[in-house]
Amino acid sequence: MLAQNRKELRLRNRQMQDDLKMAREIQLTMLPQQYPAFPSIENPRHSAFQFTHRYLPTGTVGGDFFTVSALSETEAAVFICDVAGHGVRSALVTAMIRALVEELKPSAANPDQFMNKLNRDLHAILRHTGTPLLTTAFYMVADCRHSKLRFCNAGHPKPLLIRREAGEVLPLVNASGKSQPALGLFPEAVYQTTESPLKCNDLVMLFTDGLYEVQNAAGELYSQGMLVTGIQQRLKEPAPRLFDDLLAEIKAYSQGTGFTDDVCLVGMEVG
């Protein structure tokens, strides 16, 4: 009987691993496989916006998710979110958010409307589970015709606006100066749109907190200040190399521990 039980456990474990592997493959296909060009008839190399991403789940499936889409010939929308944890529950919530984001395309040009509706819809779904998961998100619309950025932040780490010409690395801060709550917690929460100018050769860098929540052997965190310094030292690098160098620096800082949470990096360069 003991041998039979062990055999059944091995079979169940193998089936579970196969299911998780398939779930991982499906989750990866949910991420952008190619990026739109602006305008769409242009060669992607000559697009007004160039996109780059790095996605590093720490488990078989992860809780980070992002999308890049074209709203018009001159407007690009970028959404990034981070569901607490990096297991099956988190992955299921990211799948729900992806479906909700698709349904919200009619409101996509207005970050405040988009985020308010997403928050209410997600709350309506999660309240039945009894254990809502902390979900942070950032949504932005980049307009190359008017050279500006419109965005909403729902408790997410502040993206960085890297002004290469001026040699500056600036956090994208809400106009009110106050943080807005994570998604799905308060159905009455009201999100507001903030605007920021965009300049040629700027880089907007979005990320999840797994990027800098890394400790060295002494238990010291790789801080957001260190992240900004690391970027400033590489201001002139193209986004793909900058991202790879940053990830290598943070991994080296961890002294072998590596990332303990999912990492998602998304960059938008302005041409």
C-alpha cells in the first residue's frame, strides 16, 4: 500500500508540474510578442516610440504583467501591474486583469477613466474570494503628436523619466503629490490623470518592486536611490543594454541570492 501511495503521489506531482509548465507557457504568450509602430505604416526602426522589456518570474508562474498597445497613429498605451506573490493565485489574477484591460479599450485614452473602471471591476471580482490580493498598477498614454505623457498610478513604484539630453532621472509623481491606492481594495477610490512633457531621446522606465527588493549577504537592500544612481551611470546606453547592465549589477549586489520576487522592466524610448 505504501509503494502504491508513493506511485500515486509521483503521478500527481508529475501532472501538477506539467500543468504549471503549461500555465507558464500560456502566461508568457499573454505578454507582447511584438510592439506597434507609430505611425503604423512606418518601419518599426523609425517609430516615434521604441519599446523594450525584460520579464523574470521567480516561480513557474508569476504575478507581474504588462501590455503595450496602439490607441491611434500617434498614441501608445502602456500598462504594468504587480499582483502580490508569485504563485498560481497571482497568475490567475493577472489573467483576469488582462481580460479586464481588453474590455476597457473604449476608455483607454483617458487614464483616470481607465483606472477607475478597472479598480471597480477588479474589486467586484475579488470581493467574493474573501482574500483580496494587493495589486499595484501604472497606466500611461504617450502622445507623440503633442509630446506629452498622461498617466495614473495605483500604488505602483514610480516609473522613472530619464532625460538623456539633460542628464536627469526623474520619478513620475502624481500631480496631487499624494499616492493613490492599489487596485481592488476600495471601490470608491478615485484616480486622477497627471501629465508630463516628453522630449526627444527621453526614456520612460516602468518596473515592478522585485527589481530593487534585493538584499546582499549583510541584509542590506538595494535601494531605489541605488537604482537611480545605476541609471545615471548609464544614461547614454540604449534601453536594451541599460536594462541588461542594471539587472547584472543588481544580481551581483545580491551576492548569489538573486531576485526573490518577480521582475518586470518595460522601457519606452522617444524618437
